[in-house]
Amino acid sequence: MGEIIGAGVVSHVPTLMLPEEVRLELNEGKELSIVTGLHRLRREVLDELTPDTIIVLDTHWMTTFEFVLSGHARRTGKYTSSELPRGMCQVPYDLPGNPELAVQIAQSVRDAGIRCIANDDPCIPIFYGTVNLAHYLHRGEQWISFSICQTGQDKDYLTTGAALGKAIENAGEKVVLLASGGLSHRFWPMQQLDQHEASDPINIVTPEARAADEQRVAWWEAGDHVAVIDSMDEYRAHAPEGFFGHYLMMIAALGGRTCSVPGRRFSDYESTAGTGQVHMWFDRPAAGWS
């Protein structure tokens, strides 16, 4: 039997890829805790867990008609972001895939009544929600990217995540889930951005968005995932990244409303250009997720 051996909500922001001297200049001489947090996550968690496969629930891979998984045996090349080519320019990546598991997951999701495919087209793009994390975290494991379907609703993300968990259980592999994305996700206007580039949460775009983010961080740390799920209508006012599909899919794979696993932070709660960011890790209990 396979199992999810760990899972986390992990920030992938472009500033991770800036040279250290630029990061320090933007952040009042201090290193970003989301940078040091990724190093810690690799050293303190992934090196200990030694997963067979890492699945990235990638909020920058937005599909429309169906969920899509990368079904490639290997993805390799250099990545330049169309959004921010100055900061993410020709980043090399070389990621072995797991086509068999991708196909099994897609079938499990379809069996649950949700449109989903695995796709191995060599021309399909990769996104920085995967590349930036791989830059810090990849050490030879198989990596799969899983899209967020932008026409999905909360129930679709939860159904898809539950089917993901079932497929992993049936696959016989040790898997880590990385819900790649942030919290509230509104930016400062361009003419104000340079006044709000530091990571201090005072730079979150509104006090209300900051309060909403901090409430969810507190719920995660308390293991109160039901509160997060049940308050999605309220939270949408703050435009959570990827419709919060990355979190909803992850937590559904861990048992959904029956999961009460507390999170532990691997970063501070930080601002990036007005958006809310944090690394939150969920350890698998000895008795299982639910």
C-alpha cells in the first residue's frame, strides 16, 4: 500500500529566485524566511522522509476544462518566466517523472466524476510554481505537477484531492504533496509596488487580508481544517491564490474534514508585493492522517 508521508503549503514566489544581494536590498538587509525555510524543509523533512515521488499542486498551472497531471518520464530544460523574466531567467530544471502514477491518479479522479487527464506532450509548459520549488527541494525524486482547474469549485477541488489520496494509497509509493501557492493574493498597484517590497506583513495589501491570512495560519497550527474549509466563501473576498485549490486538494487527500493534523511553520508569515506567504508543513501521524 502507498501512503502520503508528508504534505505542506509552500510558497513559490519569484523573489526566491533573485540573487541574495538583491533579496537583501529589497528586504531591508534581512534574508527572507521563505528562503531559509525551504533549505530547512529539505534538510529537516525531505532528507528524512526520502519520498519516491513529490506531487506539486501548482497554482500557476491554470487549466480550464479539466485537471491535468504531467505524465512525462522526464522534464528537462531552462525556464524563463513570461511574468517576470528579469527575476526568473533561464533557470535549469531536470525532473524525472512518474508517468504510471500520473495515469493512475487521473483515472481515480475520473472515477470520482471529475474530468482529469495525464499529459506527456513534450511542448506542454512547466510553471514556476514547480520550477522554483524544485530549485530548492529536488534531490533526484520523481516529480509530478498537478494543475488547478480554474472553472472548478470548492467541491471539485475536495473531490479531486480525495481521489488523489485514494490513488496514492493504491499505488504502493511514498509520496509527498506540495501545495504550491500563497494565501491572499492581491498586489499593490505598479506605482506603489516599490514602497511595499519588504516582507514585513505590514505590506499586505489590506489589513483585512492580513487578518484573514493570519486566522487561517492559526487554524492550520491548531489542526482546525474544518474551519478553513467552512470559511471559504468568506475568504474568497481576499482572492486566495489559485482559488485555494492547492490547499483544498491537499487537505482532501489527507482526509478532508476528518483530518486534524496540526501544521508547523517553516517560515514567518510574510508579504510579497502585498500577497500573503507562508511555508506550513503537516507531518503524517503514526496512526494516519484521519
